[in-house]
Amino acid sequence: MLQRVPEQPSTRDRILDIALELFSEQGYDQTSLRDIAERLGTTKAALYYHFARKEDILLELHMRLHELGHDALVQLDELDSGQAIVEAWPALMDGFIDRMAQNRDLVLLHLRNVRALEQIGADERHQAENEDLMDRFARAFANPDIPLADRVRMACSLGAVIAGLIDAGERFGDVESADVIELVRATVADMLASSAGTPGAR
């Protein structure tokens, strides 16, 4: 039986991966396109085929962060009732925690380069995708078919994941990120424990 050869990342993806490493190691402002090209093993001119500016690379990395919540949103869109959303929410948050944990470098990039990220705030694509992301979650929180108590717990659990993991291991001092991740998971589970199947106030 023939074994499937793993698909190699595209040059564009390799550029983004290397930029993520460098931006995290030495900061966005201290990293040049030449630095990225040298680690990639190519020329600065070759990068321009894929990215005209360093800001374009940062924008694409920011879009990767948006993608971490994409699977949860797709699943939400497929659910046909408020009760189904309430029942599915704990698993959606658990999956979101997993994706945040698996992409710590991406999360830390945003934490450590806040000023640089302000440069892409006015980008039309960024604004459109950010608004879409927020609107889709907001629709679930405003759904009148879901008891208000459950909607509040859902919103709070999402906030807990983001606040707890955005700088896990730094905000809480000298602790292991893995410990913080599991504590966030347990906290979210506690917040949602009374949701599924329990009527709440409307």
C-alpha cells in the first residue's frame, strides 16, 4: 500500500511561519524583510512576489488568529435551535481552548506587538472579517430562543477563554502555560455546567 506523502507548506506559508518566529523572538519593529528572507534562504526581492510590505505579513498572521474561532462559528451556523446551541457550546469552547493552546506563538505575537497591530486596524479586510466574527457570535448571544441565563454564561465563558489564555504563563507569573490552560478549561466547564438542559430566566 502506498503511503501518502505529507503535503509540504507553500512558500507563502513558510514565509508566514518564519515571520511569526522572528516577530515573537525579537519583535515586529526589530524584524526586517531581509531577516525573514535570510532565515527562509531566499532574497528580499523574492519576498515581494508574495508580500509587498511587512505590514501585509502581519495582517495575514492576524487573520490566522481569526481562524482559531472559525470552526466554532461554522458549527454554530449549522445548529438549528437555541437548545442545540446551548448543548453544543461546552464542546465548542473546549475545542477553542485546544486551538488557542496549539497556537501559543500566534497568541503571543499579538500580546507582544500591540502597537504594531494598531497599524493594520484600519485595513478594510481586517475590519470586515473582525465585524463578521463579532456579529456571528453576537447573534448567538442575542438569540431569544436561548434562555438569558444561558446566553450570559456563554458570553462569559468565551470571555474567560480569551482573558485566561491570551497571555497564559505571563499574566499569572512564573507558572507553566499548560497549568493555566487546564485551569481555564476547568473554569469554563464550571461556568457552563448548569447550562445544558437547565431552564434559565429569559
